[in-house]
Amino acid sequence: MIVRPATEADVEAMAAQLCRSFYDDPVIGHVFRNEARRTEGMRKYFTSQMRGDYLPFGGCYTTDDHQGAAIWGPPGKPLLTGLAGLLNLVSVLPYVAAHLSATLRLLSLIESVHPHEPHWYLATLGTDPSAQGRGIGSALMRPALDHCDAEGWPAYLESSKERNVPFYARHGFQVVRELPLPGGGPKIWTMWREPRPPDL
């Protein structure tokens, strides 16, 4: 397995893989409630996320066989908030229009607790269900975490599944908040990682 920086040519395959990885995700299910249109809406979301917000900053990684994807925002990458954030998600609006208010409240809450201190932000990490348990997720995290440790940057993420919290903890992340989402939504776990000193 080879982990490498993603390019524009990888986006469609990565989006398709992330759709499979996140189909049963509680937060995705809360946002894309129409099961018949969920995969299509997710594909629009992940494609917009990469092309419009993350790929230009060089924080996206994939595997040679597109079995996994990591979407990182490096320090200094601005968060798309307010109108800019909405414009980036225009293609997703038809899939969440029936409960747009709840979706906007969710995005606003997640934005409100996002740290202001410069850090690497793990926006999305997913492994194809057929390939889970093989260390792909850990391998995809390694390039950014190596940057964190070498350059002294902290890292931040939101976990949408409680069962993934121990996985992230093994990589040095600690839970900051257990946050119930508005509109009767599920919980998320915000997690923070201080840089690890180099081995002596």
C-alpha cells in the first residue's frame, strides 16, 4: 500500500470511496436523510470539499488503489464560513433543502467550537468498508502527523462515531468535548492532539 498526496485526477475515485465509507455515518445520515439520494448528495459534498476547499492547500492524501482518503487542512488554511461556506456547498443544497435550517445550525455549532489556534485539521478520514482493519487509516494520518511532530503543530478533528474515539486516541488525540448536535442529531466528539517530541 502506498499513501501519496492526492491530485485533481483522484477526486472522483476518492469521493466514491468516501461515499462507501460514510454511508452509515450517524452525522451523514442526519444531514442526508433521504436514503435514496444520500449517495448522490455525499458525492457532491466530498467533491466540493476537496476541489473547493482542501485540495488547493495540499492536505489531501489517498492510497494507490483508492481504498482510503484523508482530507487535512494545514495551518493557515482559512475555514470557509458564512456566505463563503454556503457558496462552496451550493451543489449540496438540493439534498438538504427539506431540513436546511437544522443543517445550518449544525454547521454553525461545529464552527463555533473549532479552535482558533493554528493547527492541522483532519476534516475527513475514511477507509473503504472492504479494506478496514488493515492499517490504512493509520497510514493516511501519518504524513500530516509527521508534519505536526516535526514542526510543532497541534492537530484537531471531530469524530462522528464513538467507536472511532479509541482509534484516534492511539494516535495521540484526546477528547475535548462530547457535543450533541441540534435538531435531534447524534453526538460528535471533538479531539485535540499536541505535537509529540521527536524520539531521542
